Amino acid sequence: MHPLDQAHLSTLPASVVRPGYDRTQVKAGIAHIGVGGFHRAHLAIYLDRCLARPGQQQWGLCGINLLPQDAPMAAAMKRQDGLYTVSEMAPDGTHTSRAVEAMVEYLYAQDNPRAVLDRLSQPDIRIVSLTITEGGYLIDEHGQFNLQHPSVVYDLEHPGEPRSAFGFIVEALDRRRKAGHKPFTVMSCDNLRHNGVQARRACVAFAQAKDPGLAAWIEREVGFPNAMVDRITPATDNATRQKLRELTGVDDAAPVICEDFIQWVLEDDFRDGRPEWDAVGVMLTPDVTPYEDAKIRLLNATHTMLSYPAYLAGFRKVDDVLHDGLFNQYLKDFLDLDAGYWLKSLPGLDLTAYKAKLLQRFGNRAVGDQVARLCMDGGSKISGFILPTLHEILKNGRPYHRIAFFLASYERYLKGKDERGEAYPIVEPNARPLLERVIQSDSPRTLIELTEVVGTQLPAHPGFVALYLQLRKKLDTQGVVATLKEIVAAGDTLPADAAS
């Protein structure tokens, strides 16, 4: 088994592809907060391509993690000098494994928050990118930043040793302003509609609470490009890590497995330069909104629609769900008759081909994505992934039975046991305090009345509420599969026995 660190980089197996640049000449120009699997399979891959081009050596990565649960990643990145492998799995079973060399620095805030703050304050860091999950932006359904969140309260009281992403970002921007340095661009890479707008909203609200003059400077001087990012990247458990070590022959404590598809559509709003991303496959555009809508309403929403009913029915691998005829038809109907009904093809994105490609990607046996991963953080996903489509459906009088079935399945999932009686952890890192009411409640109405999660339109729609309650009862009396058969049979009309 080949060791993985800077000293042994030249001895890696020939089957592991290297990017082809001298890593010792690369300097960090981008700091990334939230080094996980997706970032390492997406932004870092594009940067590896850039760094292989002449004149790009100033755009290396400084990886940063903030949370206690990031300790294993921190240990691996420090031991491996920021190096790791990515194995890209094609649907036909072939694969490409590559060593990613772009991360030339790594910092862990739990060890030394001041070091992270100092690094972000230095002018050679020209972009700060983020993957902190949808809920990490602390934006409620009304578009307001939660200044009462414990991490925000703490950071406003302890600016020299922040804990949250926005605590670090705003304090570093303030230091740069006072030192007369240019600000860095804040670039969100999260699956979030208008992610740049959301990052701006969070930064400005935090800064306003700290210093209104700083907030005005950030609004005026800092770029917050919106982006649409896409690559299916399953979580890597111990079994997968061992499989990847055997596949690559590399002793990697933090390998990544992902599909061979990758996409990034990015607004070109950078105030102090950027890498040559447009030369390595990134689509730069003045307005990413239609691409965001298509991806979030189709890919992310379809992932969410399959998650809870599939898990309750006993599925644990996403590809198994897609190879089940009933579930495949349910998802195809959602794409064609619900989410995709309101969308149009775009330059570089043919809608019919995109929808077909999604189902092929989800069914990729070689990736082996976990249904449990898709079940995480549902309380934060519903508002962004599902409600935009549902609001269009309700406004235009279209059938809403598939989404009512999904919400009934989510409520059933929050009871903590599948149809076989197998218990599982409910992973809701952001909305758990709100959802505790649903978890403890004997009434399925609790979820549909929880406006912080489902918004205000659903509880005010008698037909939707009645169908949701009817379907929730059917999940108990006849199970997921029998109920789903009725949903699929109804096609583009409400079920014949739908409550009115």
C-alpha cells in the first residue's frame, strides 16, 4: 500500500492520475471553509485543472474546517499534507482515480481559531469559498439572518476567536478594511438557491450587528457570485474507504468516491481576480438563476422526493431505488409533471436530456450513493428544494398528490423506525429543535402546521392538508409501496379517492 504525503507523491502507482504541475511552486489564493467530500470532488478538481495551466500557481487552496466533528478530516489532511485521492465512477463500471494536489495549506479552527482568522486577513487570500450546508447560512423562510443563533451571539461577543463561518468571514473582512487591503470575494458552493445572495445577506446582517459602517463597506466592495454546483458525492464510510484503498493501492485516510459527471455554472463577479475557470470546463454567465432553478428543482428535489419513502420501504442504496420500476416511475412523473413542468431548456442545458441523464446518474451502480445521506437535514431542504415547485402547482391548480405523499412519508420517517421496525438516527443538524415537536407528536398535523419548515401556503390549503392526512393514514394501514402504487396510477390527476 503506497503512503500518501508530499514526500511520497512521486511514488504513487501509475494508475493514479496526477494533475501535472509542480506543487511546491503553488501558493494559496483561495481559502475554503468546509472541507468535505463534495468540495474535494468539485471545486478542488477544477482548481487542479487550473493549476496545470501556465501562470495559475497563485490559486492554490488553503483548506479550513471549523467543527468538532471535522477532527478526523483534520487529522487526515495534516498527515497527508492536504493530499487525497478521488475515484470517479462511470455508469459502465469503469473508473478514474486521481491524486488531487491543489490543497497546499490546511487549518483547523478547533486547534487554533486565531490562525484561521490571521490567514483569512492576509491579502494573498483573494477568494473565500464555502460548503457549509444549506442550514449553515442561518436564513429563515422570510429571508432573515438568525442573529439569535448561539454561534452568532458568541461570535459577536468574541470577535477575536469566532466559531461560525460568518464570524470568521466578517471579522477577517473588517481587519482587511482597517488595514487598507482589498476584500476577498465570498463564493458559496452550497446547494442553495441564490447562494451568493444568501451569503451576502448573512455577511451583511452579521456585520450590521457588529458595525454598520462595516456592513455598508461589505455591500459596496465585496463580490458574492451565485453558483450552481453539481456532482453526486456519497459519504465515505469505513467499508468504502477500504474499497477505495484496494482500488487505488494508496493508503489514503480520506479518499473520495463520486460519479464521473461534474458541472459548475458561475457568475463572473470577482473583485480581485480569479483562476482561469472558464478554460477548464466552468460555465461563466452573468446570471446563474435559471441554471440554479433547474438543478435545485430537478436534481436536489428528486433526491429529496425519493429519500424518505425509499428509506421507509427498506432501500438503503440510491441505485437500487432507481432500478425499482415503481419508484423510477414516481420520480419520472415528478420530473415531467411537477418540477419540470415549469422549466424551459437553457443554453447548454436541454431539459429533456437533462432529466433523462439525472435518472441515469442516480442509478449508477458503481457510485453506490446512500439513501441515508439524502435523508439528512430534510427540515432545511424542503423550503428550498420542494416548496418552489409546490407553490407553482397550487397557484396554477395542478395535481399535488406526489408532494403530499412525500410530506406524509417525511412525517412517518420522523418517527424513527422503518416499516420493518428497524430504528435509525434522525439527522437534522439545523432544524432539529423545530422538528422535535413533530417527533414527539401523535398527530400528523404537527408537521403540516409547522410553517418554519413547510411555509404558510400548505396549512392554508384545505385540499392539500386533507390529502396529506389521508396519505399519512394509508402509510400506516397499507404501507409505502401500496400507497405509492396508487400515486403512480393516478398519473397527472389527483387520486380518485383524494379527500376534497
